[in-house]
Amino acid sequence: CDQVLCLNRWLRCSGSPDHTLSPERLSEIYDPNAQCGSYRQHRHG
């Protein structure tokens, strides 16, 4: 992906994955023990 949004009740940050998904950045926004995951959109039927 080209852009990432980090949400925690509201938009906390956005930007490139390299900048936004660093461990330091994520621990500023979320619980330091939070885990990262991905979501792939798919269609049924």
C-alpha cells in the first residue's frame, strides 16, 4: 500500500508505511504491547 491510516477512536496519523508503521510511532499511538495486522478487502459471491 502507499498510504496508511492509524486510528484510535479518531485519526492519529497517516502517511507512508515506512514512516507510519515504525515500532516507535505505533507505541506513541497505541498500547506498547499492541500487535500490527493487515486487512485485505475481498468480495463474496
